Amino acid sequence: MIRLLQIEFIKLWNNRASKVLIISYFALLTSIALVAAIKFDIGHI
């Protein structure tokens, strides 16, 4: 089972479009986590 997952990951990683999507997905998640960690003080709301 692990070997099948490794093969699928290699196929995805060799595809340029999926590589861009994977990297942009994790970049988006990281940026959302960083923005959520910062406490914004917007008046008395």
C-alpha cells in the first residue's frame, strides 16, 4: 500500500501542473495560518 502511494506521488510530482498546484496549495495554507496567528486590533469590534 505504501509502495502504491509512493508511485502515485512520483507520478504527481513529475507532472508540472500538479507540482504547481501542490506548491500553491501549501503556500496558501501557510499564508492563511500566518495571517490567522496575527491578532489584528480593529477598533472596538
